[in-house]
Amino acid sequence: MKKKIILLSSLATSLLLSGCWDVTEPQKMYYVDGLGIDYKDGQYEIYLQLISFSDVVKSENYTPQAAPAEVGQSKGRTLEEALFKLYRSIDQKVFWGHMTYIIFSEEVMKDKNTVSIIDTVLRYRETRYQIWAYCTQDPIKDILLVTPILNKPLTTSKLSNPLNTEDKETFVEPVNFRNLVIGLNEPNYEIGIPYVTINKDWGTEDRQEQETAFIGIGVLSKDGFKGFIKNDAARGTQWMHDRTQRGETTFKLNENNYLTTTLEKVKVDIKPIVKNDQVTFDVEIYLNARINGLKTNVSEEEIRKKLIKEVKKEIRTTYKEALAKDIDIYRLSEHLYRKNVKVWKKLEKDGKIPLTSTSISKLEININQLKSGRKTFTRTINE
């Protein structure tokens, strides 16, 4: 009897110890890092970027040869059909839980089913709300094949980790799927998605390298695509929200000299002013400025005036560009909704209020600190 009890106990213990026989070993799976979606000739074209286990774990002994990426391509009448066609040529289990970003082509942004695609991605059990969203007019496959500078792991790329360089410049605010859903579900029902392109400014002695760069935004609404705002036309967006950690602006000091200043600690206060059921907005911006180099003798007051003038110009240029495309770029409708919902209900149409070139009635820039680095406003080297 005792022998039977011991045998049964040993069997039960062994069963408990071997309770993970149906789990796939991590090194025997493929991991999705990026997904690109295009739309051509009535079909969805997907690009799936797979990375190896060694890239996911980011080992200290990382070598480029140990963590290659493969980009698969497939077409289908729906996104799901295209994915299942691609699964037929994959020889290992695919895990989506580590996917970090999705790129939408211009054609997908224009497609009436874009919001449905977002919903499809979020409904899958392995995906997360922290996936970063981008848009582009470049070939998606080329972007997915770009590797980080100095052969770093793909999981450390600009697309996988856009927050890595925010302390250097926040030209375009990163947007994840959580922000995307909120932006499309709350007034003004629009969201700016970072525009990514391929930058060819890098290289070695032997060859030219490529890297991705953010140069603007593509604006998506619940009713469709509104258009792109890129390069200098998009500069004003970085000064109109509190999440900008650091940016630069360059302006003309005099006939022969330009000055670049670094702007930091941006704080924005937008107040709707209602008079006779008409609304305008007072905008006050507080920031710190740092002078990177003085090329001529100039007073602190003169620099302040020219810097304020340039920041105002960039904000109004972006606003004008967006207004021409019926875009509420600074989400002024939402500011009215939050602070005076009664008036918003009277004026809104599809979540937006009518905006004109004079809707921003007051634009005030306050420079809290104007620093010149280690020295004062005098030359370091005298001529």
C-alpha cells in the first residue's frame, strides 16, 4: 500500500513539473517588429518585418549576423486575407506581442476603411495599444529594410523607439495607437500621424547609409484623410503643446548673420474667448531659450524680439497651411469642448467649430530664460 502511495505521489509530482509541454521555445519563434500596409488596385498589400529572438532580448553580446530581419510581402482583398497568404510561407510560429510600429502608405490613409484597419489590429489578442503609428509616401518595404546606425539591433531603431531622441529634438510628436483611438473619438476627431521618410545623410568610407527621419505629419480624421503637412510648414506644431522637450529655430539677425536657438521646457496655455456666440482663442506660450553661437555683437533684448517674431511666424504658417486643408491642427475645437461645452454644442459641426485666419486672436510668446551657454552675451574669443 505504501509503495502505491509513493508511486502515485511521484507520478503527480512529475506531472506538475512538466506542465509546460505545449509552450513554444522562444528561440523557435519569429517576432513581428514592424508592419507596413499599402493599398493598390483594390487590394491590400502588407509588409511584415520579422526579427529573431536574439534581437528581442537585446543581449550584450549582440552581433549583426545574429539578428537579421526579413520582410515578407503579400496581397489580399482584406488585411486578414493578405496575412493568411503570408502565413503559408512561414515555417515557425509568429508572435505579435512584441510588434512596435505600423506604417500606413498614403493610399491606405486615403482609403475609406482606414479606421476599420486600426480596429482590426487592436482586436487581435496579442497586439497592444503602445504600437507606434506612422505614415509615408515612400516605398514601405524600403523603410522596413533600413537598419539603425552602427548596426544596432532593430528594436532600438527610430521607428521602434521614437522617444529615444526626444531629448535632442521633438520636431514631431510620436503617436501610439492609444493616442490614435483617443484622437479619432474625441473632438476634433482628427489626429496627426508622424510622417516618416528615408534619410541618406549618413555613410561610411565605403558606402552610403540610410536612416529614417520624421519630417511632418499626415492628418487622419474619422471621416477620412485630410492631407500631409511637411518640412517647414510643420514647424509650428512643436511649439503648440507641452510635450515638446527640445527644438530649434533659426532666424536672421542682420543682413549677414543668422542665429540658431534651442528652445526648451515649452508650456502652452490656450483660452477660448466667447463673445456673442463667436469664439476666438488667446494663446500664451512659455519657454526657455539657449543661444548656441553668437556671430556678432547683439543685445539680449534684440535676440528676444527676433526669436519671438520667428516662433510666431512658424505657428501661424502651420496654422494657415492646415486651415487650407480644413484641419484643426492645434485642436482648438477640443479646447473649447473642455472649457465651455455649452458653446461648443452650439457651434460644432461633426465635432469641429468653424475656424478662420483670425481665430487665434492673441499669440503671446514669453521667454522665461535666455541663456548663452557657459558665458554671458560677450564673445568668448576677442578679435
